[in-house]
Amino acid sequence: MSGHSGGNHTAASFTDLMASLMVVFVLLFIAYVNNAASKGKTLQDNLLATLQERLRTVGISQEAVKRDERDKNAIVVIMPDSVLFDRGKSNLKSGGARALKDLVPLMASVLCKDSVRSSIQTVVVEGHTDTTWSIGSSGGSGEVGRDYNLELSQRRSMAVVIAGLGALSEADDRTCFRSLLSASGRGQEEPLPGIPGDDSRQRRVVFKIRVTSDLVERLTKHNTTSVVLQN
């Protein structure tokens, strides 16, 4: 009988030990996640601050560089309206080409640094239009307009990619940035919230910078950065 009681006592002690170890493990895991989250936030904050500082030198105000409210893994940089393209056109204006020649090398120099590059997954150039459309002097709406705007945004995003790569004279930065870069036309399907669909601010080009996610980042749902150009 005493042997049976001793066995029960040993089993209970073992169970208590395992429970204690589990509590310790959970606490250590939480501390690890919080520490990783803090480091991730610091990395993102530093990247945002660096972009704000560097892009300010080409005339973009600090207030124009911010996190994208729509995408938790992104930032926006807003340029004055119609800097890149004339209305309804997909060929870059001379001023737009100069703006990209100033902007892209700075962006590449930040994203392609050894300390940052490993955290960057992709840079997607997204073209966005407003909800209006025009062919010659006519205008309208509906499915024809949607298709027209989609094609226009695709041509614009590709024009920005080509001009952006052409602006890079440093071979290493060009190779790095080219490996990250892609183009995507979104047309009028993702309007900015709280702004009328026909507002000129809807016409924009977005550099969406995606940061590589690991398990901890997915658990903590941490952000990245993206850069937006309004055209």
C-alpha cells in the first residue's frame, strides 16, 4: 500500500514538474516573441526613418512618407499630382523621368544595403487610376472604362520599372533592385478610402516594398514598408 502511495506521489511530482517546465517554456517563448517583435519594429522604424530622410533630399516631405493604412506590410511616399504622366498617357513626362532618376537610386541604396537586403522580399510597382477614362476627347464609365484604366495602369507601371532600372548606374544596386522589382497594373479597382473616385489623387504609382516574414513575424503580425508615387 505504501509502495502504491509512493508511486502516486512520484507521478504527481513528475506532473507538477512538467507543468512548471511548460509554464517556464511559455514565458520564455513569450519573451522571445516580444523581443523579436521589438527588433522587428526597430528595423521597420529605422527603414521608414531612413527613407524619409533620404527622399527628403529630392523634395519629398517627411509627412509624405508614411505607413500604408491599407497594407500592414507597406509605406507610402506621395509626390505632387501629375509628376510622372500626363492625364490618360503612359509615356513618362520629362519631369517624371527626372523624378525617377532622383528617387530610384536613393531607394535602391537603402533597400540594397547588406543589413537590409536580406529582409526585403519584393518591390512591386503598382499603377492606379481614378474612375474616369478618356479616349481622345470622349469620356465615360462602365466596363469599357475599367478595361481602359487597367491597361493604362499596366503600361504606366511598366514604364516606371523600365525608367527606374535605367536610372541605376551602380551595377550592384541595379542587379539587386532588378531582382526585387516587378510591375502590376491595378486600374481603378483599389481606390484610396475617403476620396472620390474621380479625384486626381487616385491616379498614382505605388512602390510596394515587401519584407520577408518568418514564424515570429507572422505570429506578431508585424509591418513592412512601401513607397507610393502619386502621378
